[in-house]
Amino acid sequence: MTKNNEGFTHRNFAAVLQKYKYDLNLGDIVAGTIFSFELNGVLVDIGTPISAYLPIQEVSSNQDLNNFTSLNINDTREFFLLDYNIQSKQLILSIRRLEYIRAWKRIRQLLAEDSLLNVMIKGFNKGGMIINLEGISGFVPNSHLGNFQKSEQFNNKFIKLKLLNVEEKSNNLILSHRRALISQASSNLIVGNIIEGIINQITPYGLFIKVGNLKGLVHISEINIKELEQISSQFKIGDTIKAVIIHVDKKQGRLSLSMKHLR
């Protein structure tokens, strides 16, 4: 089933709807009843003289495109009014677009509530972790995985995450495991408290410390050394050290520590 011709505009669409006295607009959500399965789509009664058409590719973002197992004859449900086919004079429907709109609405709500999320891991790449939230593909950068070790054995397992950056227009969904860990441990992360951790990374700008499931940074300015070169000779990966919590950044999931302020 072909969709509209190139150059067919919203104004043309409105004119067609007016001509056939359809009280509808492009982008409307309409109720309809499925009454026939075709080779590449479904016919739907939405109360217009000519039945509307749901192409197989518009059934669902999560649906196997070779079948319609989620649909049945006489099912009544909501559809998104996507397009108009000039040749068949049929309105074109979409469930996939409706799911997409509603998914982003739920994600905006989760962002507003700063919810702690239990999300399924879909896979990994060099840059981080791929997840799926409400049917929308999202990403957790390596820098926000904390001490989590990437491995295919975790595919289809669940991980605690918090939203970090949400841009619906660009379909950009970034999440953070580090933020989730900070949130879960926040009652014990009090500025001024002394913690004990294991050095798991030494860099020119400081020490990264593993504190349980969390990763903290002792910046070079917060270490009692006279010269920068001393950091690699004075400390070794695997060393256990004590440090003072000087800042907890819940928004970015960062834990800042100091060795200068030990009492």
C-alpha cells in the first residue's frame, strides 16, 4: 500500500478531509475496530466511508514485522492518524507512532520525578551500554557505568539507572548507573564522613577509589603530595586508603573525596 505522493502537504490533507466530510486532522488519535487482515496490512473501521489502513510496518516498534500476532479481528483500540493515500483514498493509521508519543510522555514524567529505574540491558558497544526504556532505545556512557563491568552475560538482565539527558526532538536518551548508585547510597554519603576504599585507577589528575559499588575521585589538589610525580610512586592500584567526603553531586553521580582533611 503506497502512502501519499511527494509534495502532498498538510493543506492538501485538510482539503481531502473536508471534501469527504471527515472530522479528522493529521496527528489525531482515533478509535477504530479491526475487521480484515490483508497481505501487508490491516483494514480498520474508524467511522469513515472508506476503511482506514494500518500497514504492517506501523503495527509496533517491538512487533515482528512478519506477522500481526498482537492484533485480532474485532479488536477496538486507538490509532494515530498518520497519512492519506491518494490512490486508494484511504487514511493511513499507525500504532507504532502512538506508542512512540506515549513512551516519550512517560519518559518526561520519569524525568520530572527523577525516578530510580529498573531497566533491561540490551547490549554493549565501545562507548557504553545500550538499554531500552518504554520502547525507546537509550544509552549509558562508560563514564556513567561506575564500577559496573561490561559483559554479554548481563544482556537481558536488569540494572538500576537514572535519567541523565532527555532530548525528544533528537531522539536522544542518556541514562546513568552512577547517578542511581549515588541515589541509593545517599543516606550514607554525608559530607565530612570518612570512608575507606580501594584505589582502582591512578591518573595525572588524581586517584579513583572504589567505595563499595561507587567510584569516588580524590583530586590531585586533595592529596598530600609535594610534587605531581609522587602520585604514581606513593600510591598503587589495589591500595586501601581512607578519605573524607567533600562533595556529593547527585545530578551527575559524582563523589568527591579528600585526603587532606583527614583528622
